Amino acid sequence: MDLALEGAPETTSGGLARPRVAGLMPAFLVCGLGCDLEVAAANLGLAPQMLRPFADQSLQAELPDPQGRWRYWPSTGMAMWSGGNAEAETAPISLRRARIEVVPAMDLLLRAGFFCTEMSLLRSAGWSAPLDGRAGLCEMARREPLGVSGWWIDDRGDSARVEIFADGTIWGESALIAERWLLTIAGRELA
């Protein structure tokens, strides 16, 4: 579904789905960069020397303005933007953002040890009232939402506020949390 159609979530000035809760930090993936470092860097608005090796065979560039970082995986031609604060949406880029199918993403998160204990679902008419996790999952089985805003707990007992949108944006209470949820959902593509 094209999120420019009626019923799409409100967007930020950078074109990301606007989070339900203020103060969350964004993360999203872009695809189609290819494996050539110079071309990929140029498409991300970076000089190739800005990208430094990172532990998982990706390359990373830290940016002061907007505050955040790009991580680029040459083997998949994908890159992840992770904002360093709630306003760090990154400059508009003409690259295709990887979309998220919300229901399969919820299943991947559950299998990875993340459970949403309370959620609101975004539909064309707006956000639902808060639902407990099981009721929310049942409601999602009836119809794919445009987004989920909720409280999550992992298998270690840590909790976090995270929002997942079909446009491919994850908003988390920290950049690390947004990255962790996004990479859990997309991890198989980045391996």
C-alpha cells in the first residue's frame, strides 16, 4: 500500500511516519544502494572516507548534523539511518526505504524474545485505544495496521517504548532500541 493514499499516518517534515509518542528516535533502512562504496556513499550524501569499518562487516558514518549515523552493508546494498535525537530524521534522500509488513514483523519480534504488553494500532481512522498484547495481536490478525505503538518487554525483562510503521520507520526511546528492533525485523536480509 502506498502511504501517500488516504488513511496514511501523518508524516514529519522528513517524510517519516510521525510517532504517536513525542521524543522517540527514528531508524529506517534504505535499499538498492548496490555494493560499490563510492556510489553508495554518494547516494547517502557522504564522502566515502566518512564510512568506517564496524564490527558486523558494515561501514558506519557518524554525523553531527543531523545528529545520527548511517550504517551501510555492502553485501546487501542496504543502509540504516539511526537518528541521535528525536529531530534527527536525516536530510531527504531519493532512495527507496525498506517497508515493514507489521504483522510478520510482530511475529519475528515475538520469536526473538520481544513481546508487546500493551499497544495501540494505527488504522486509517487513527489510533486505537490501548489494547493488551494478546488482544492487539488478535486485532492485527483481522486486518494489517499501518503502525503499532506499544510497550515491549524482552526475554531479559527489560522494557521499552517502540513504534513500528509500515513505511519502514521504527521509533524507539533511544537510538539503540530503535536499531535493535529494526535489525531484529530485517536481520535475515542483512546477514
